[in-house]
Amino acid sequence: MRPRCGRVYLFAEVLYSGGREVRMKKRTNQQQAKKIIKQVSVIFVAEDSSVILGKLKKGPGKGFWSTVSGNITSNEDRETTGHPTAAIRVACEQFGLSVEKVQYAGFVTLRFRNALSERITYVFRAQTWNGFPKPHKDIFSEVNYFPVRDIPWELMMPGDAEWLIHALKGRYRIGVDIRCDVTRLEVDHINIGLYKDA
């Protein structure tokens, strides 16, 4: 079953400036006071267009399939255009794959209901790598290749399937805004923007 998304916007102009994304909506004073958690996520797309996913071992997403993702360190935070060094590091730590080059695919903002933090995830595509995927023992219980037509969309965290399908195509960069309750696995709403480079 393919994911459904009710709000997808196509932008002809780039939505970032100086290497940093411009948020689609102005924040309120309350939102500005929230702690911003920065992460990276890497999508592995093989030559036959299959995708590598890992099954989460713990947390609210236990049992769900996911891409690799991890926090950005203070040194990596100095980079622009999505923090590629962090993406390469996380790919190695979580799937045991050596990646030399990644392609920036956009960003996903998670705004948590009744929480004092929000998370920005910078998304990358990797199409070449060395090694065979091996799941990090503390994060994933298993790892597997999935042809796009067989991706278990219904077994992914709420909201992930909606933006992943666009990131896989690689035609546009994504700008995603999700309001959700992670503990209850509920999504209040999701906006997806698709845009090209200038």
C-alpha cells in the first residue's frame, strides 16, 4: 500500500539561503523558545532502485522499519547544506557502510505536541557505498533490502512514509513540516513542499 498525503506543494524557487533552509512559516514567540534538536537521515538507494531499511529495536518506533538517523555533533553543526559529514558518520555507525558521497535531499521538521523541543532532520540519499549492511545491535533488530513496490509503508513511523516516497524519487528536494505526538504514534497534520535548486 502506497502512502497517501493530502498536502503537497511544489515550489519553483529554492527554499534555502546561504546553505540554510528558510522555514516555510514564521515561528511564534513560543516556538522560538523551544529547543531545536538537529539530526541527519540517510536513504540508501541501490542500482536496482531497492532501498535499505532497518527494523527499530526499541523506543516508540519499536518494530517499525526506518532509515538510519542520528544526532549532529557540535563540530558537524558548523557545516552548511545539511551536514553531510554527520550523514556519512551515521551511515557507518548504524549500518556499517562506508559512504564517500551523499546527495542532500531536503529536511523534515517534527513539531511535538505539548513538548518543549522540535526536531529538524536533514535528509540525504546515498547511491554508492562499500560493504554489506549490518544493523547496529542497540538500534536495529534486522536490516533488509526492499524494492520500492514492496516497501512496508504501513510498518513505518506515522509521517515517514509520506515524505520518504518523494525523497526516493530524487526529482525535487523536500521541505516537510509535521505536527505529531510520537508517544501515541499520531500525526496531527503534515505539509510537504517540493522544490528545485535555483
